Amino acid sequence: MEKQSFSDFLTEWNRMQNLTTPEIHLKLASWLEQKWITKDARLLVMAFRGFGKSSIVGIFCAWVLWRNPDLRILVLAADLALARKMVRQVKRIIEKHPQLKDMKPAKAEEWGGDRFTIARNSELRDPSMLAKGIDTNLTGSRAELIICDDVEVPRTSDTAYKRKDLRERLLELEYILTPDGALVYVGTPHHYETIYTDKPDAETDEIFMSGYERHVTPVMDKDGKSAWPERFTKDKIDRIALKTGPANFSSQMMCVPAMISDGKFKEEDLIRYTDDVVYNEAGGEAVLTIGDTKMVSACAWWDPAFGNKGGDKSVLAIVYTDIQGHYWLHHLQAILIKPGSVHSEAVQQCMIVAELLEQYFVPQIAIEVNGIGAFLPGILERELGQRNYKCPVIQVHSRKPKNIRINEAFDAVLAANHLHVHKTALHNSFQDELRDWNPLKKNQKDDTLDAVAGAMSMQNVKIQRVRGSKQAIWQRGGKVRIAKTVLD
């Protein structure tokens, strides 16, 4: 009996789940079936986030096993949990589809969470379907079909070393694939030098996927028409673009690898302001406003440095957040000490930072403790205690490359015009660093950018009520004013 086409199989399965099958899914299904029948051995499925490409490829795996129970399928992903999702999906299809239920093995041990072996004719060492993470040793495995599902993610591609390591691991798949086997990649680009590019790689001068057949579906075409208008309306696409920023939208939704510098920051995207912060109380709650806008949370980020003339600066950034999710960079300061003080440099810096935290009602501070910052949290906590000011000190180890951190913090926020900057913050090097920043340049001046990025990346904490009657002495920078009228 001739078994149904994959398009019909997909449509029937969706109908069993009370789902419809959109046209873009049918196009991918027809393409996969055609390439499978014509034995095209190298395929790339690249489609926008939310397309459902991994789900369709999972259903495709169930279909090919139904057609040929002796096949062995290896699912490889950036982490094992993701690979297991596809294996579990195929298991559910076999269990619930009336035409596939006889494929389920009699022995429970052959029906595992990350692997299973269906009822088949051949005696083979490898299971019918196996899930593995990209870091796993695959020596000795064999498969007729290998699915690489999102093997390129930030964790595997955000440095040149990781990209090189990923390519080397993926090249090993040629030894696992049988001579007539097929290799299918599923994903979206996460770096300009992506494995999915059809252009020579700047790092290797080679096209990693040379000779691959490609099925590429961006969320909209060059005329702005949505690929899936029922689900991705123009308003929804615009919201995604606004939230994710130009570079991420290009790569994740348009399937066009974007260099971070393609979304290079523009000064005109900043919203400048001159208002002071005003503190008040109402109903026992702290009310902090800038102009007519109420702030709901705040965080400070301190990237410390010591006695390094011409080197990194010790920078403190204080950022508020309003109810609309806009960021307000109110104070940015290089922490300078007085030579000849009776206090050590570390203590002096912590004294200055503690005073600023109290002045600006900051409920939480993060200290980057890579290297020299390791012992500062204890000193700062002591200084805050002496001031009787409650402010948790969070220790942060930055493992992500600095250029990635800065881009992730600023790209979408600036594109949406959601970053407000007090005029005093623009008087230091922040404005110059923003204008001149180049993610591909090494050893550039970006200390203030990095501190502001850190503050914006933190989970901001609700502004706390001031205890006691002591008022701070306001210094330079964006000011704070305590209103004379206190409402209870």
C-alpha cells in the first residue's frame, strides 16, 4: 500500500490535534519530501523565530521512520534538553497516530527519554532515534539521517574560538553519517560569521555549507508582506522589531546574518533631559519622579578599577526604570580618589559609591568582580552599614564578551528611543564612546558604555522608602530633591 505524502501526513496529524496547517508549513513539507525522495543529502531549513520549523522537522522524522523502520536518526542540538524535545515529539506521534502505533516496541527499555528503538526488521546497534548535545562524544554512532536542530546559539557562537570549535564538531558528523545518508540543519543565524551563510567566511575564507540545498523563509518579503499573516500581522512584526533591535531582528526574523556594527548606535536615538529626581512618599510608599514621569525601579552597576593610569576607569552607573519600561540614565561617574588619604584606595572608592547610592535612593548595586573587584563587596557592605543604608550588593561575574553585552543592552533600547540620559551623563566620555563604539575594534574606550549596559541588564529592584530624617548632600551629576510635603 502506497503511504501518504508528507504534506498529507502533516495535515492529518495537525487535524488530529485540532490544528490547521498554514501554507508556509505545506511549502516546507513539500520541499522536505521532494528532497528526501530525490536523495538530496545536504539540506538547510532556515526560517524566522516562531515559524515552527523544529516541530515540522520532528513530524518529518516520524514520517520517514514510518516509511522505513530500519532508519537511524540522530538529533543534535546545542544542548541535550533541546534534542530530547524532538525525540519526545516523535514518540508522542508514534503513540497517538493510528497508522504508527504498531511501531512502538514491546520492551519498555527501548522507549527511553532520549532514545527509542521502534519495531524493525534489522538488528542494529544504534537506536531508531537518539538525542545528543553538541558537546557529546559521538564516536561510534551511525545514522542515515542527522538533524542539527539549533546547534548555533549564542553559547556556541559568540566568540571566534567557539565558532571554530562548533565547525570542527560538526565536521565530525561526516564520519557518523552513512554513505547514502542525509544531513539536515534547522536554525537561524546567531552571528555574522554564521555556519549558515552562503558567503565565504571571513575567519576561514570558506563556505561551511557549500553545496547545501536551502529553504529560507523570512518573516516578511522585501515588500513588507508577512509570510504568515494570520499569526504575524504587521503590528506584531513591528513590535518584535522594536523589542529586539535591528541586528537581532535581521538575523532571527529575516534570516539575514547581521554584524553587530550594522546596528551601530546613533546619538540622536538618545532622549536628553535636565530634570532632577524628586523623592516623595504617599501611603507609606516611596514615590520617585523625574519631571512628570514616575520611576518604579532602579539599579546601579559598578565596574571597578584601581590606580591604572591610562587604563580602565572605575565607573558607577545609576539607571532608573519607569512604568513604560523606559530607562533613565541619571548618574554616571568615574570614581576618583584623593592621593594621600588615610584610607586605602579600595575604601575610598567604596565610601564614594555608598554615598552616591544613598543620595539616589538606589535599592540594589551590582559589582563586576572579575579580577580586582573580588574583595570590594565586603568593604562596600561595611560602608553602607555605617551609613545605615539598606542596599543589597550583588556580585556579578561577566563571562559574555563585552561587545555582545553592550550590543544586547543598547541595540533594541536605542532603536525604540527608550533611553533617557541626563545632561550631566553626556558631559563625560559616555557620548563619545557611544558615537565611536565599534564591536570589531579591540582595546577601545568603552568603560562607561559597559557600566551603563550592566545597569540596564540587571533585574531592577523597586525603589524603597527612606528611613529616618537624614537628608543627603547632593553633589554633581543629575540631582535629587526631596519634596517638602510628605504624604502618608
